[in-house]
Amino acid sequence: MPLARAVPYFTNSGAIMLLIATFFWGGNAVAGKLANGEVSPMLLTGFRWWLAGAFLYPFAHHHLKRDWPIIRKHFLFLLMLAPLGFTVFNVLLYVSLTYTTALNVTIEQSAMPLFIFIINFLFFRVKPYRLQIFGYLFTLLGVVLVVSGGSVERLMQLTFNIGDVIMLFAAFSYAAFSVGLSAKPQMHWLSFLTVLVFIAAVTSVPFFLYEMTTEKFIWPHSSLGWGIVAFAAIVPSVICQAAFIRGNEILGPNKAALFLNLVPIFGAFLSVVILGEDLRWFHLVAMVLVLGGIFIARQAKPAQE
């Protein structure tokens, strides 16, 4: 299968895999901005997983047949894992944005690496090392810089409400998913990803059915709307997830976690390119801080991991 031999999954560079994932997840943030008024968020979530499953199945069905005994044996684990990263995270993210600002959400989302450190320690006794913590603080500073626009006054004006609590639960959900990837069953990556996508597709149904009963429901009505749906189904749902799973396998959850803070940085740069937003000095400084933090964290010796 051509897809099964695809470089984005089988390359041995975890850093490249995670850069691919976070770059296009940054693009997904731009697509989310473009989706406003074109397609409602819960419907978009449902569409992306159902279409991603339809795309993956022709490539994965032989692997699914071969791996079925493993899938059946570990189905309860897969049933818990998929919603954490694919459904619950997105739903909580969208709900949080109805109460709080995108600025707050971006800052709170950068708590994911910290949650990963905590979950890894509590359940697997994997301790983060000083270089990892120091690197995380660098990446966090970069995220805060880019979302604040380099303005301390803007940060001081932040207020917090129930939406911020919901977003922290969303970040914790994806952190738990990331740590759970370390317990991935021994099965082909296409089988693993396809099963997760199918489960996410099913668990997304109640949410977009509920949205259909509200005034917020928007069916795609233009080529832009359908283009956003197609992009979300293939790029962030298939390519990014496969790359993130592979990068997590190679580097481990603690190191892979820091790459997640590249998403708002890449999103900011892609907003400049695609949406015509201004490129400012703090964008460049933030990129240096986040990449520098990742570089520092990666200096931890393999024996420490």
C-alpha cells in the first residue's frame, strides 16, 4: 500500500514527525478562523472524523483484518483512548470558547506538556528532568509572548471564568491521550489510527445531533465551507495524527509534549501568510523561544528518558 510506506509515518526522526504535526495543526487553527460562518464547530468535528474514516479504510482494511484479534483484545483501551484525544478535547475546546477568549484558550492549551509530565509521573513514575522543565518554561514563555502581542498590559487585563476551567479539562484530556499512546498495542499504525478515527466518528454523533437543534448549527453552503471540511478530514485528522503518534513513539511523551507549544506559533505565522495578518517582532522572538526550549529539552540523555 502506498500510504503504508508513506515517509510521514515511517521516518525515524521523531522531531520531523512532530514538526509536521504541529505545523499543520497550526494550519488547522487558521482553517478554524475561516470556518466561522461557513460550518458549525460540532458538525465540522463530526464531518472530519467520518470523512477521515472513509479515506483511511481502503488503505487499512487488510491490516484491520490481520490485527482484529489484537483490536478485540484491547478494544476497551482503544475505546477510552480515542475520545480523549479526538472527541472530548475538541468538544471541550469549542465549549470553552463560548465562555472565554481565544487568548485565554491558547495560554491554557500550553499547559498540556505540564499535564503530560504530571500524568507520566503519577501513573508510570517517569520523572521530567531539569532540562525538560527548563525547556518547557522557554516554550511557555514563547506562547505567552505571541498571544499577548508582547504587551504586559494585555496580559494583566486577562480575566478568567468557567470557560477557562473547561479548557484546562480539554488540555488534560489531550495530555492523557498523549501519555496513553505509550501503551499502544502492537498493531499496524494504519489499523491503530483507523480504529481511533472510527471510534471518534461514532462518539462525535451526539454532539453534532445536539447542535442541529440549536441556532448555532450551520451546514456548509459554499466551496470554502466544504474545502475546510475536506482539509480538516485529511490533514489534521489523518496526517497530523499519524505523525504525532509516530513522533510520540520515537521521542516519548515528555519530549514530544513540548512540540505541542509550536501549534500557536505556527498558527500565528500561517495567519500572516494566509490571512494577511501583520508579522511582528514578538512572532520571531516567540519562535526562537519555543524552538530553543525544544532543543534544550532534547539534550536530556537517553538514559534519563
